Amino acid sequence: MENLKKKISNLLRDVFHPHEIFRVLGKDRYASLKIRIVLLDIFLSMIPLFIVITISYFWFQKILKDDFYNQVNWEIQNTKQTIEFFIDKKISALRLTSSSYTYEQMSDTKLLNEIFKNFKREYGGLVDFGVIDSTGIQRSYSGPYNLAGKDYSKQDWFHEVIIRSFYVSDVFMGYRKIPHFAIAVKSEAAGKGTFWILRATINIETLQKYVNAVNQRPNDDIFIINREGILQTPSKFHGDVLEQYAAHITIPRQEVSVQEIKTQSDDCKICGFATIQHSPWILVTNIRSAPYAKIPSIFRNELFFITMMSILLGTIFTIIMANMVVNRIKLSDHEREEAIAQSEHAGKMASIGRLAAGVAHEINNPLAIINEKAGLMKDLLEVSGNLEHQKEKFLGLINGISDSVTRCRTITHRLLGFSRRMEISQDAIDINDAVQEIIGFLEKEILYRGIHLELHLQENLPKIITDKGQVQQVFLNIINNAMDALKENGDITVSTYTKDDQFVRVVIKDNGSGIPKENLKHIFEPFYSTKEKGKGTGLGLSISYGIMQKLGGAILVESEVNTGTTFIVEVPVNVREVRKGGL
Amino acid sequence: MNYENEDNLRLLQLQFIGKILAGFTHEIKNYLAIIKESNGLIEDLMTLGKTAQNDSEQYLEITRSIEEHIEKTNTLFRYLNRFAHRMDSQLATFNLNETLEELIALVTRFANQKKIVIGKDFQEDIPSIYSNPSLVQFIAFSLLNEKIKNLDTNSTITIQTAAADNTVKIRIIPEGNFLEGNDDTPLISYKNLEKLIQQLGGNVLQEKGKETLITLGMHPQ
Amino acid sequence: MPQTKILLVDDEVEFASALAERLELRSYDVKTANNALEALAVIHTHVPDVIILDLKIPGMDGIETLKTIKKIDPTIEVIMLTGHGDVQSVAEGMKSGVFEYIMKPVDIGELTVKIDNAMKKRTKEK
């Protein structure tokens, strides 16, 4: 768990640190960091945005769908009730009529015609009236057909009307090929113990009218079928009256049901069924249109617009923030580097001051000696002009003065060596000498640590015009690092050779712990150090790198863990010529 | 923000110190050489020449010369010591006159090469200021150096100090002909000079060929 | 007038002997010592009137030696030899009873004046 936490924190640190890995598009490390932050932020903020949008979309869709279903349900309910009312009205009317007259009266065709004429006037759509006796024989008839005396005793409807006292028939093809249906009511003959039946044939126009009254959408179909699936009113897509509708109909258990149906041939999305009371009919509605499926384009456009605006604003804001923050980091880093450089400078100045003051202090004594001896000479001369017997003494004093002058010169000379280091000299130097000088400084330490040092210095290297002090600083830094990598007992090899007529190379190789590949990219960065806190500022290689750049050279490195590290310092033979060449 | 410029300035300051030390060493060595030679001369005279009465005068003259050069060496070393201690810390309380005096002492040699005389016109009771002494010397030197380079021989440069309000003023006043077409680039560019002086809480007024006025706050910003 | 007895303490032998000789030419009675121990030994055998003491000598440092001398005989006047105005040591020396200080390289005229003044003070106090 700790390991995981460490890995994660390392990863985060790498992502949010302005360093040389993760460089983007060859931009500098601060620009790369900005780009990384912006991309990461956009990516992370888009995720919740898209989640919300997706959820909203589907949720909205579901609401619309439910709403639509409810509407369909309501439509069917409405139509069903209208038709039921229509039928019940007819049945009531017939009942009223049959109870208003006796069987004998109704059997009178002339009267029946009269009654029919009146009835027709009130209720449109009637085709005929008929009176049938209890044996099933049509006694009287008023209508276009010739049905007097027809025998209905064998027919199902006759038996049904006896039992149920009313009957609504399926639609059938009737007069002039116009579909009709019939309603029959049973009437008890008063006091006689028998009954008779009044039957009316109605054309489906009115029925159709009620069915079509539903506000239909273009792709939707509403019609009536019977229990066998035969169409009772014309359907838009499924055939005309008296044709067979789709085979499988599940008579709904509830009176009304709206279901989603998936059939291959039919794209019927929703099917609504309603049984119509007091009739053999089922009201069917086939909805193909699914307006909820197409979320109105306005909403979609709005959604798109808002999304894009959010992303755009978010991006702009992120860019501004990332810019400000990373610039602050850059400024901080630079300020820190500057502070350290300034501090180093102050230290340098202080040490120069100390050295110079030291020289000044030291000179006092020999100077004082010269002063006294010369003064003594003067005294002796003033005391007695005869110098013969003092010759020896004088010569002694003269020697003493001479020695002290030499001493003064030596002391003063130190200042010169020191002052020369302050300038960027453009002296011709011997690289091998420079290297050996540095090694001279470190000899004791090397011996002490049991490190085996080998030198392979190419002879007759060309003289190099550069700043001796600074290249030596670089060598010192790298060799020190090599020694640190070895700790105790190991090998360091220093070689020099000419790379070509423009550059000389100084190679420092150690067989120490090596640098892991992922760290190699970092080592020239300021403040990068693998040493424990307090040891090393992490600035050495960064400063060395800077020095070599300024001097027109370079530092290269190769390394393998547990095998060793090789540093190659490339020094231009003549920095002026290198620059002209436009390297 | 690019600190290469700052790096460059620091380098220039170190170079300035190097130049001063080099010049100083050169001068001292000259004096020591004179002492040595005079010393040797006495020896020669003693071993080779006569020891008549009047020769005693000759010897005395030489010893006087030796003492004179010991004194010169000593004086110069005292200036060096003061100069060296200015580098001990980047901020200190110091006397401007003394600071400029040692600078002048150490650069007189350069000026003498062109027979240019550097004169002092210091306000005696100038109050101490709290600032960066070695940096003040560096700034003064670079301005002085520029004038020395661009003046004709046998000219004069006067360095004047004065205190007013809460500031001290340094005037570097050249008197003489300016060499035409002498396009020696100054040690520090004018822009950087301004920056440095502003760091010390002051400002600079300069006209080519005319005096330079540096105003420093008594305390740095 | 009796000769002023001087003890010159400095670790630079050549300097001390040359200066001693010059002072002798000027009628002073000069003994030299090259370190603190030697100096203290001389003090016991030949009590000096004035001690010319270099600030930096081996063994005890100048100030310590000064304090010891003053303990032995506070009437002995001490003139301190310094390099480049080591301000702190000078101040400390003054506190510990140094009569005067003089910088190296020494101006013989200035030194003799100081020695005479020291002597005057010593005779007054005696």
C-alpha cells in the first residue's frame, strides 16, 4: 500500500514538475508543463461533463417516452369510451323503440317502415330494421334488402341475443359492398311469455368517424378488429375492412394495455389494445412514430452549444491559470537560482577579499625588516662616514634586505595568480596540464579512498584557447562526482584525445554505481541531486553544463547501472572559430 | 526572466577585482624592484667603488630612496587591505570617501599611463552610508575607466562627494578633450549601470563627455 | 640620565635585531625576545622600562602576554606593534593597558617619541 502511494506520488510529481522528460513538441520544460496541465485538466473536466450530458439525454428521452405512452393510453381510453357510448346509445334507443311498441305493431311492415323512418331521422347511419320472432324467423323488415321470412334460428347471434338480451355483431359486407354491423335487442312480449328481437343494421361510417376522431400522427394507425383478428374498420397499413390483421393478438387482460412490441416485419413500436365493452371488438392502435426518440433538435443544438461553450470557457480558464501558475514556478525557480548564484558570488568575493587581505597582512613583516635594515644603514651612515670597518655589516644588511624583497615578491605574486583566475582568459592552455593540476588537488583524497586512477593523456594535443579556470572547475566537478559514485575502491580513468580539428575531448570514466536511464535526462538540471538532503546542492553539473555551453563546448554522458558512468567533456580548440562555423 | 545578464555583471565585477589586483601587483613589484636595485647599488658601490667622504652622501641618498619606496609600498598595501575588506560582506556601513580613496589609489597607475590626474573633492564630514561597498567601487570604477579611456592625455578627472537630504552624491567630473570616434564599449552598459544603481536605491545621470552624477540612498532598498 | 631599558618582542628575528641595533644607536638599552616565554624570562632578569610587543607572537598571543606582563609589573609600559590596524585587538589592547600602538613598518622617529613618552609616564608613576 505504501509502495503504491509512493508510486502514485512519484508519478504525480513527474507530471507536474517542469523537467526535461515529458517534453512536448520540443518546447522548453516550462511550456511543456503548461501544456501537460491544460491537457490533463481539459481531459479530466470533460469526463464528468460527458457523463452528465449522457445521463441527462437518456433520462430526458425516458421522460418523453413515458409521456408519450401516457398520451397513447389516454387516446385509446378516450376512443374506447366514445365507441362504447355510441354502442350503448344505440342499444338503448333500440330498447326504447321495442318497448314502445308491441310485437304485433312491430310485425306490421308498414308501421315498421314508419318507425324506421323516424329512427333513421334521429340516428344516422342506419341501414335497416328487422323484427324477428322467437323462432328466428324474420317477421317484418324495413330496409333495402329482401329479408322477410329469413330464418336466423341456426345463427350464433340469435342464440346469443336470447341469452344476453342484446348483441352487437362483427362487421360484415353488406348492401352495396358497404361494411355494416348489426345490433339486436331482445324484447319480452308482455304477458305472453315469449320474446321477439329487434335488429338494426348500421354502416360503419359513424364507427369509423369515432375511430378516426383520434388525432393521429402520420405514421400511426388506429382501427378495430374482432376476436379473430378481422379488421372491422379500415387500417392505414394493415389492410382494409374484413381483411385479416396480424396473426398474433394477445387479448389484453386489462381492458386497456399499451405495450412495446418488436416484430421484424412490423416496425410497430407501440401497440395499444382496448376491448370495447358490449361488443366483440378490440380497438387497436399501432404507433410507429416515436417522437420521443428524436429529441427535438432544438434541445440537441442547445446541448451541443452549451457543451462546446463550457469546454471552450473551461479551456481558456485553464490555460490562463496554468500560464499564471507555471510562470510563477518559473519565476520562483529562476529567483532561487539567482539567489544561489548571488550567494555564491558573495562567497567568492569574500574569499578573494580574505586572500588579498591575507597577503597584505603577511607583507608587513618582510617590509618591516627591509625598513629596519635600510634604516639601520642610514643610521650607521649618519653616525660615521667611515665605512671601511662596517663593510661586512653593511653587506650583511644588504643581503638581508635583498632576501626580504624576494620574500615580498613571492607573497605579492600570489595575488597575481589569484587575479588571473578572475578573468575569462583567452590564454592558450595545455589541457593535459590543466587536467593534471586538478588531479594534483585531489591526489590525497584519491589515495585515501583507495581509488585506482589511470591517465591516458594523448601527447601533442593542440593548445586550446579557453578559460583554464572554468574548464578546470568542470573537470573538478565531474571527477568529484566520479569519486562519490565509487565511495571506496574503484577505478577512474581520465583520457584526453582530439576528436577532430575543432574539438578536444576529456573523458572521465568510473566503474561505480552508474546512473539509471530515467535519471540520465535530469542530471544537468539545476537542483537535481540523488545525494541525500544536505549533501550537494544539485547545482554542480548544471553549472558545469552552463560553463561548457558558454565556452562553446559540451558535456556528454553515458551510463549503465552497476557498470559505471562515462562523462565526455568536449572543449573547442578555439572557441572563436567554432562559433563562426555556426555549430 | 533571464538572469544571464546578472551572471554577466557578476563576472564583470570579478574581472574588475582581478584587474585591480593585477595593477596593484604590478606597481608593488615595481617598487620592490627599485628597492632591490637600490640595495644592489649600495652593495656594488661598497665592493667596487671608493669609500670617500662624499660617497656617504650618495649612500644616504640611496637609502632615502629605499625608505621612500618602502613607504609607497606600505601605503599601497594599506589601500589594498582596505579594498580587500570591502568584499567581506555585500552590505555594510562604510565611509564613502575612504572607499573611493582606496579605489583611486589603486587605479592611479592606469590613469598615470595617460598622464590623467585624478583629483579628490570630498565632503569631509560625509555621513556613513549602509550599502554594498565593493559594488559602489565597481560602479565608480567602470565610470572612471570609461572616462580615462575616452579622454585625451593630460586631462583631469575630479571625484566629488557630497551629502544632501538623505542621499550621497558622487560626481565624476572630467576636464579635458574627449577623443573623437573612440568607441570603447564601457565595462557595464548604461542600462545595466542604471539597474545596479537602482538596486542600491539610487540613480545615475550621465551625458557623454560630461560629468556623471551618481546619487545613492543612505540605505539600500 | 639613565638609558631607557627596552625589551623588544617579535618573532621576526631579522626585524628585531635590526630595530634593536637602530635603537641602540639612539642610546636605548635594548634586549630582544622572539616569543612569549623568552620575553617573560627576560622580564624577570632585566626589568625593562618599556616593552615593544608584536601582536602576533608564538606561544601566548600578544594580548595574553600583555596581560601577564601587566600582572607581573603594571608599571612597565607596553607599546604594541600591529600590522594593518587590527581594530579589535587594538581596542582590546587599549583596554588591557597598552600605552600606545604603532604600525609596521615602523617609522623610527615616531617610535622614539612614543618610547620617550612612555618613559616619562613610567618615571612619573614610580
